[in-house]
Amino acid sequence: MSAPSPGTPAPALLAPTALSHDPPTTHDAWAGTPHGRLFTRRWTPGPAAPGASPSGTAPLPVVLFHDSLGCVELWRDFPAALCAATGRDVIAYDRLGFGRSDARTAPMPPDFIGEEALTSLPALRAQFGFDRFAALGHSVGGAMAAHCAADGGTGRATPTGSGSGGGCEALVTVAAQACVEERTLEGIRAARDQFDRSPEALRRLARYHGGDEARARWVLGAWVDTWLHPDFAQWSQAGVLARVQCPVLALHGDQDEYGSTEQPARIARWAAGPARVEILPGAAHVPHRERPQDLAQRVARFLADLP
């Protein structure tokens, strides 16, 4: 959900002494959905990465779900850091209307959060040939990842109590919202006003969304207009999280301008399976850009026991 600062230089990925194996390689591809193409990127670990299997069996991948103004490029160095730390493939994609994916011009539909489990995730599975996976989402992407953990991207809702989401083995949320807080709305209003005052801010955002200011305005409106609409005030993840039975890690900065630390507490409390919260001291809403190495290591420790 964040208002990123696209002009801010990305932090260094890893200190030179931290890499004792080949760095991850990347591969870009397109995944088809009934509504348009998704731009995707996969990071693949080097042969000596921590999770590399002697048998040659690849560990399950981590699928990333971006925030309300985000895209693949705005993950910056984090996916490569996560790939190196876990030894797992990391897959990110631009939602329809965002980044390099096909444009979307209609207003965001009311079910846009759950839509990712029903359309985008099946397209990623078909493109990359995985069944089991871990889901990691930032901000509203955390809510989308929770839908994927609950419903598994099977193209239909999974009934309560029917398992771990049809292949999702773990859920990680980063700076995610479980419901709408006044703090959330205050942060969005402040970001909206910042964009209104600064045409350059919109131009910077457009660089990451096809270089098109009209498209950037759609991205901004899809965030601001949706979250500030009175009908969205009662939105809650309680029902979705009640269907999440896989392990959950809720990460949240104690300086997050879009949500209090009660947000990850709700995620952990409402999840049906084992869940824990880690608060990041001094971190704001975008810890994957503020401290990519620390975040990657925390996620790697959480995923260490998975196949």
C-alpha cells in the first residue's frame, strides 16, 4: 500500500564478503491470464546456495505479492537477497495494470484482493510449473498472499478446514494490513496530498508503470480511491485468515506509517495455523528496501524447515 520513493537509491544487496556462492540468476517471462498478460521475473539460486539440494530436487519457490503502488522493479534488491539466503527460487510479478503487465483501465473491482488467488496465481503456476510454494506479500500484497494461502490459487475458494490452501506451505506478511485503521487512512491521505503537490512524484511513479503518467494516475487512484471509499471501511481479513492453516510469519516495523503493530498481532491471532509476529525496530512501511538483508535472513530462518 505504500507511497514509494522511486527516486531513492536501492540499498546494497550484500556485502562482498557475504557471498560465498554464485549470485542468483534472473529470467523474465510473460504469464497469460483471461484478462491479460502478467510480467514475471524469477530469481534462481547459484549451485552452492544454502537451500541447494544434493539430490537435485529444487525446494519450493517463494512467490512475492507487491503493494498498492508496487511492481517487480520496486522490490529492488530484496528478491535476490531472499533467493541467496534461502536457496529457493523467488518469483515476482506485476499485477494487471501495474509495472510492465497489460494495462487495466476500469476502476479496481471490490474483490481485487481475492482476485489474485483466482487468476494470477494459477497463471504463475502454469508458467513456472510449481504446485507447492510459500507466499510472501508486502502491505496489501500480504492480504493477497493470505488469500493464496487460504485458497491455494485453485480457481475456487477452499472450504474452511480443507487443508493448507492447495499447495501453499507457508505465509509471510510484511507490513500487511488485517483491517482498516485510522492510521492507515491518515497515511494514504498524506501520500495523496504529496502526489497532488508534486508533479515530479507522479513522473517518478510513472517510470515504474510503463513510463505513462496516465497509467501512473490509474495506479494511484486504484490505491487511494479504493481505500478511502466508505464501502471499504469494514474490510477485514478475519474470515480469510481463518482458512490459513499453514505456518504464518507476520513481520512489521514499529515505525510503520500505514499500520500499527496491532495489525500483525491480528494476523497471527486470526490465522488458523501456527503463527508468530516479529517486530522490526526502527523500520517503517517498506522494510524490504530499508533493510533487505535483515528481512531476507528472517524469512530464511522461518522457511528453513520447509521442504
